[in-house]
Amino acid sequence: MVKKLWDENVEKTLSAGIEELVYRSNLLGSDRSVANFGGGNTSMKTTVTDFKGENIEVMWVKGSGSDLATMGRKDFTALKMDDIRPLMDREEMTDEEMVEYLSHCMIDSKHPRSSIETLLHAFLPFTHVDHTHPDSIISICCADNGKEVAEEVFGDRFVWVPYVRPGFTLSKMISEGVRNNPEADLVLMEKHGLVTWGETSKESYNKTIEVIQEADRYILNKQKDKNMFGGQKVEELSQEERKALLGDILPVIRGAVSEDNKMLLTYSDDLDVMEFVNSVDAKSLTQIGAACPDHLVHTKRVPLFIEWNPQKDSKGKLVQLIKSEITNYKDDYKQYFEANQNPGDEMFDPSPRVILIPGIGMINTGKSLKMAEVSGDLYHRAIAVMKGSTTLGDFVSLNESESYNVEYWPLELYKLSLSPAESEFSRKIALVTGGAGGIGSATCERFAAEGAHVVVADINLEGAQRVAESLEGKFGAGRAIAVKMDVTKEEEVARAIRQAVLQYGGLDIIVNNAGLASSSPFEETTVDKWDLNMNVLVKGYFLVAREAFQVMKEQGIGGNMVFVGSKNSVYAGKNAAAYSTAKAAEVHLARTIASDGGSHGIRVNSVLPDAVIQGSAIWDSKWKEERAASYGIEPDELEEHYRKRTILNVNILPSDIAESIAFFASSKSEKTTGCMITVDGGVPAAFTR
């Protein structure tokens, strides 16, 4: 049951007009059972002073491509009502003509393009208008007996409008329906949503919520003691079993859906999802179509339903089904496109956005974590709608042609065009060990700045969390997570890699950067010191690379590994036998993995820094004193000593190493593997040969 959220204390702080419109919009969008992500629109008619100092009547309406939950004043467009009113006398108008005409009605060319449904608001004679897509309302509008149900719920207070794609014709139909029924206080749009209004922003908001609550109460009462979706067919796995299985199948799914463009994955095993996917009627219901136009833009017309029974079928069979059913889904989507395409249409990625598996739950795909989550949230809404519609009657949806004409609608494509351009590491998942340190944190930031989703792995979990929080603050929620990883512990490495897979769906890049260092004359080097260097710098790199290699191989879409070695990988450092030997082993390990990984498209390269003191935990340890002693200088003289020994006369910073790591992980080096770059300012003794 939705709740009224209007706060009169907040209202007192708002200026009358646009601030109240923003507040109302944000409240409506804050409950996704009321307004979908990116869907719905709000408006307000008022008087403003134009650039000539004259008072003119304008309508503020939601701009295209914004979201009610997060939009602000800048996301609204103001249009002159005197320019719009003549359109009410027209009989027809194409989408292209409508968009062109409305562009001339704007009072400020800097405002965003107005909502697709601008005329719906303009043609209604009310000060404030809300258009939303509430679950319970769409349940009625997507029931085969929806109009009869509406009469039971709302009496003669509603206008019922048959399905027409948004635009001029629909706006006229709504306007005429309201004019012909002056007692109406709401409009129900078949297979679409709700329109309500009021003379104040608060009145409009309250009316919207009250109408939804009426529908909520009616449907909840009908659902009492009813066996939903035909009852349970499949017994679900335990949550622990689901997680274990997801860790194995998510890379398989990611590989299968990333043939054209890489995708990130999310999953849900919420109660509503499990009730649905395990039910008798789930498969047949999923293939009827999307619950409303706003859903299918992000979920496609239908999801992929994989018929697998965890009580009867093996994991091996599930893997086979995933691969074959995703292939079949793509073929079906291509046929759907070819059967309905218009001249000039270019087919979207044919992979599913929603994958439903009995016993496991729902997996969603998207170009980013956020968009995968949007797909998942919208299918939660679809489940709620199907639950409501099948309580009232039979669920009905847009037919194939209607669906295509929304999915490939030029006005909808325009909204998608507002998304920012993708960067070098967009759609990529990068895991960096030693991510809390100087080189590690700089590398994490370098990846995130160019679009990557980053897993900050470190033995120091608090430090990793600080880095991840900083990245999310700069680049958005969900762009980074922190995981605890002691690279010398096999189980901990496997668990951390599994966390990355469960969070994002797989791996594209790993940076083996975790490290330590020790210095002592050779004859004083203890077995413990030797073993410590070998464990962290060789065994640790091996364990991380092996776990990541398995994930990358399972995905089948290639991958990148970058090892952070050292100048000492190719130079026999004085009083550093254990460290230098381990670092030499690192780069040779990288070359052997490059040899094994080539046939799988897995590239492995090494970056060899020297004396990166800034932000380094290693250089804050005993290592600094030991290295200074080996050169016969004081610790505070060490940085200058290192600068002077370079032929470029420079100090090396974490950002310098991050830049080289990013190069190796990028498309700029896509034909390079088994290679080393030395980033040391030029130390002749360490020239590779």
C-alpha cells in the first residue's frame, strides 16, 4: 500500500511554484511502485515575466530523459501556453511535427526538450497534472476485464482511454474524454498508466496517492487466500546454495550476453521474485509481453525464462541451457526486429535484459550496474502488475507491433541519446590488489575515471573501504566495492574474486599490485624473510591470477592482467636478494600466463616501477630505513637520491604507474601481451635487454 509522503514542514520552506513542483515530482518518483525509473511526468501552469518584462502564461513540464525521483529545477522546461493552445484545434499531428512545433514554444532555448507527453498536460485545463505508472493501476489497465474492474473501484469518476502510443492523438483523446466527463477526477490509460490533477501541487499529489490507494485496497482484498500465479511448481534452493551456484553461472551468463557489447549483471532473489519464478504460470505469463511501454524500453518485450528444476537437474545442465537459451533468445529477437523494422532502424543488442531461473531468481543485464539495476527494478514492477492483473482477470499486454513501435520509437531513442558517451573502461570490471595503497588507489581512480566498475582489494579492509567510498562519491553509487584479500591465503583470494563476480557478474581486468619489501645483506637474509617475499609476491600473484583466469576463461570474452613488478625484476638490487628474486619471478609468471591465456584472449603484461614513495605503505615501513642504509644515506635523503640517479632527473609518482597500468589494460595495447614497461625515470642499470 503506497503512503502519502507530503511533509507540511518541508512545504513551508518551499517557494510557491517550481520548487513545489520539484518537491512533488521527487516524492512521486521516490516510490517505484508509483513512478518507474525515467517514467511518468508532472507539470504546472503559471505566469512568468518574459525577457520583455511582460507577463505570460507558461507550463512547466518534465524534460525528456530525466527521472522524477532525482530531477531538479534545471530538468523542467517552460513553454508558452498561448503558442500551444492552437494545437487543440488540429485533427492530427505527426511526432516529428509535434517536436518541431514545441521547440518553438519554449521560453528558453537552454531548457531541455520537453517530455514526450507534453501535450497530455497542456490540453488538460488544470493547474497541476501528474502522469504516473503505479503498479496497482497498471494491474487494472493490463487486465482483460480492466474497464469493468475500474467501474467497481472508481464508479463513474474515471475516463478510460484505449491504448495509443503517447503523442498528439493520445493527448487529444484524453482531453476530449475529460471534457465529456466533467465529473471525472482521473484518467486510466489502457496498458499504460494514470493521469490525475489538482489546483495546487499538494492537491495534485494527494489525489494521485489517494487514487492509487483505492486500487491497492481493492486488489489486496481480492488477493486474500488466493493461490497466486497458479501456485508453486519448483522448490527453491537455500540462499547459501543459490549464492554458490550464482558464483559459478554469472560468468557464463555474462560471456553469453556480451558477444556484441560487454554487460554487467545483477541478481535478485527477493520474496516476490522467488514466488513468481517458482510458480506454475511463470513461464506463460512472462511471454505475454511488457506490462507498460516504460518497462519494455529497459527490459525488452519479454524476459528469458530458463526451464530448470534444481531438484531434478544438474548444474551442468543449467550451464548448457544458459548458453543455448541465450542463443535462441538472440535469434528470436533478430526475427522480431526483422519482422517489424522500419527503414533506417538499427537493431539494438539482442541479448536479454531479464533472465529468470526457477529455484535461483532473476538476473539482469545492463551497460552499467545502474542500468542492470533499473532493468531489475522494472521487472519487480512487472511481477507486481502481473500479480494484480491475474487476481482480477487475465494479464494482457502490448502486441508485438505495438511493442516494437515503442522500443524503436524515435522519441524514445532521443531519450537514450542523452546518455553520456562511453569511456575506455565503460562496461569493464577491474579488480586491484593492494588497492588501499599509493599505486593501488591511484590505479583504482584511473580506472573509475574512465568508466570502470572497481573492486578495491586489500588486506587492510578499512583502507580499501575508504578508497571505495571516495570513488563512489566522485563517480556514482555502485561504481566500487571493497573486499578483504590476503593474497597468500587461497580461500580468501577465492572468496574475494567470488564477491566481485556476485557484485558485477564477472571480471575484465586484474591488477596484481599487493606487495611488501625487505632489505638485508644476502648472508643475513633469513628463511622467514625469504618465504615472506615469495609468499606475497609470487604465491600471492599466482593465486590471484589463477582465480581470475578461471573466471575470464569461463566468460569467454577475453581479459587483461597487469602485474606490478619492479625495476628489481630485471636488476639485481643490492641487499635485496629475496625481494629482487621474487620480483623477477613475478614477471616471468606473467609471461607464462600470457602464453597460456593467448588462445582465450587473455592478455598479461607487467609494469616495472622504481622508488614510488608517495602514498606507499611499503616506504613507510622498515624498508625505507633499510634501503637508505644500503646506500649509506639518511632515510629523508632517499627520495632525492632516487631522483638524481634517473637520467630524466624525476621522481616517480603513483599516478605515473597507474597511467602505464591503464595503457596495458586498454584497447590501445590490444595486440600486446607478455610485455614489460619500465617506469623508473631511466635507470641505465635496469634497461631491459
